Amino acid sequence: MLPIALIVGLGLLFLYVVRTLQQYWALNEFKGPWVAGFSRLWLLRANGSGKMNLAFTEVNDKYGPTARVSPNMLITTDPELYKRMHAVRSPFVRSEWYTALRLHPTRDNITSVIDEGVHADLRNRMSTGYSGKENLHMEDDVDYRLLQLFDLIDSKYVSTEKEYRPVDISRLYSYFTLDVISSIAFGQEFGFLKHDDDPFGYIDNLQEFLPAIIVFGAYPELQKILRLPLLKHVMPKSTDKRGLGRVMGFAKERVDERFGEKAIVRHDMLGSFIKRGLTQEQLESETLTQITAGSDSTASAIRMTLHFISTTPHVHSRLVAEFKTALVAGKVSRPVIRDAEARALPYLQACIKEGLRMYPPVTGLLAKAVPPEGATIDGKFVKGGTQIAWNSWGMQRDKEIYGVDPEIFRPERWLLRNASEAEKKRVDKMTETVSLVFGYGRFGCLGRGVATMELNKGIIESLVRYELQPASLSKPFVERCVGFFLHTEMLFRLTRRPDADSAEANGIHASYGDVAALPGAPDS
């Protein structure tokens, strides 16, 4: 007679095999790596490779626009499917993947909450604060931090014929975006630019906790284990002296200032959130999310767009010429261009869109769950509960949308080649697709307006002040893709631009129409 333990073990093994086969056959019509049909190990390996953008794009290139990457997950590069899942009345909801984005030890935030009602309520109450409608100094705050960045460069990092001062611009532009988001959110900057340093150890800590978030996304069970009281001490805390915990402490201090008998009242994001009823504990969680999501993605977009422009001479010349022409015509403010003025510069907008297309700032899977009744995708039935992730890198390299050379940085693709209706539709389709890097519908990025303002100002103002040259063309930077792009050793030689540059010298090329600016933050 078989021992009870052996019988139980065999029974559990049988149930595991049956469940695995059920999962495999449920999505068998969607092709993908063979092992992905039976295990999440392929997904874990891709996430942990530091090149997840390339791994997923290779899968979609080989198996089609919607492919299988785990027993219960598909990944898509189809912009129409992406919009269908994100539409306001779509039955698709956030999957368990989003629980990995909970940064606060006890509370969800607007990016991690799965409950549709709670998410909609938070968006409704927070959208005004993100839009800047109640912060009349938002643009001036961005300008001030940008000028502070340039003061830092001028004082320490301008190279000459006699002095070579290479600088890691990946850190500089992270300092800029971090000080911007803290200024407009709390009315007090972190001080990265002031100290020319990371006083919290936050940027270095990113190298550790962002890869962990990606693992938690593939294995939500781990996130649940870490929330157990026994493991509470291993999570970031507001009393920590360095890293995410120290940032959490800074945010908590700023939130605490707004409550009590001597509460500070300011017309900034935090003030807007308080006005609309967010609790003190909610604010601690939301402000932490503002910092991580609102700074790293924008810094990545700025530095990579600058990298592409500075290594493409004709683009650099044409862009500076456009600015100089507008300056002579009195259409550009000094010392910093206004956001509305930047949106009216067609070639600048073309460069920004092309930079976002080449390097979409967010590459996390952001997986949605198929509604319980199931759904038809690519003519195939998909059972309820299946996760569908997006491949932002692959989506922005669709040849049917962007032409035959999607791997090339070519802003001219955004310019109308003639005045025909077909040409307008071509450009409109590209603009619609690249805008998806900011999300869509009820999951659209509330901070889009601030991010595009930083792009509009930071890129052109950097280029008209300095000549940017990569210190090494063979190894321009070190990169890891872990839901965001982490860059280090992005060394550049910066020199002051001579005053002799002019529109006439650089030349202006004709275009049959303006390049529309990316839209600002959604109202809700």
C-alpha cells in the first residue's frame, strides 16, 4: 500500500500537469517561444536580461503582432488593440501585473491600484493638479530649474581647446527632472542641481529596485510575500537614510507640512490634491509615485533625443536654424523659450516625436486582463483573465506606420511631403501612434503636460547654448532596459556655441505644413 504522503504528492503533481496543459491549450493558437507555453521562466529571463525591449520585439517580429510570452500572457505591438483595451468603456481591466508598481509599504497609488472605481476616482481628483490649472507658476518653475542646470554646466562642465571636461548627461538631466517634479509638486526642490550630486542616493538605488519591480510583475506572488509583516523590514521606509526610502521620507515631510495647526497652503500639485480630498496617507503614496514615474521617463526622453540630434549633423543644423529664424522674427522668448512658442516650431516637434518613437520612455508590460466573458483578438478567442501586455519598443518600429526605415532617426518623416489628403492621414497615423507612449484613454498619463513642457524647453535650449559631442561613438553609454531605460556613463563634451550661427548660414528647408505638438495633459 502506497504511503499517504506519496499519494498526496502524486495527486498534486497530476493537478499541476492538468492545470499546465489547460493553460497551454487555452492560448495555443498564439505562437511564441515554446517554453513560454508552459512556464513563466522565459518571461522572467527576458525581463531580467536588461534588454527586455529587444527580447519582446524579437518575439513579435518572429511570431506576429500578438504573441505568447508566458502560459497566461500575450504581448502585442498592435496600436488598435492597445487603444481598444484602454478605451474609456472598455471591459479590459488592469491585471495583477500592476501590483508590482506599489511603492508605498501599505497603500496603493494611482498606477498600482487595480480596482476600476478607485482608479477612476483618483484620476478625477488628481487630474487638475497635474494639468497645472491651479499652479500659475508651473512653467516658471521649469524655466528656473533649466537655467539652474545651465549655470551648473557653465561653471563646471564647459570644455575648451585647453580643458577637456566630459560630463555624464544622463545624471545631469535626471537632476533636472527630479528638481522640476519636486518643485511643482511640493514647492521645494530636492537640491540635485544645487549640490551637483544625488544627496539621497536615489539614482543609484534605481538600478536595484526597478529590476525588482519587473520581476514582481512576472511573479506577483513575490510581491504578496514581501508584504508579510515578518518581511516589512526589508522594504524601503521613510526613516531610511539613502535610496527610495529617503525620497519617501522627503515626500512624507512635505505632506506633513500641509496638515495640522500650522499647515502650509500652496497652489501646487500637492495643494490641488488636498483641495480635492486626498488623505494624508494617500498623498504620501501618490507623491512617491509622482517622483519615480514623473522624473525618470522624462529624463530618458530628453537625453536620448539629445543623443540622436547631436549625432545627426543635418538634423542639428536644421533645428538650430529653425530656432534662430524664430528668434529673429520675435517669436521666441529669452532667456527660456515658452512652451507655446516651442509647440509652434515644426522641426522641433518633429525631433521630439522622433526621439520618443526611437526610445519610448516606458517599456514596462502594463498588462491588462481580458474580461471574464473572454474576447476575440486577431480572429481568435481569448479566455477571460488572460493578460495582454504591450511592447512599446516594437509598436514604435512598425514599418506599415513609420515607413521602411524605423530604426533610423529621421525627423523628416513627420513633415508633410505634399498637401494631399493621403499624406495628412499618413502623418496623423504616426502622431496618433507615437502619442501612445503616454498611454491612452482612462489609463493616459496625467503628467503628460509637464513632461512635454520639459521636452519642449530642455532639448532646444540645450542645443542653442552648447555643442554636444559624445565622448565615445563606439560606446556612447551603458544601458539597461527594465521597464524604464537606465543609462550611465553617457559622457559628452560640451562647448559653448559661437554667436555666429544664423538661420541663413544653416539654411531652412521647405515643408508643406506644420508638425503638430504632442498634446498636453488630459483633463480627466
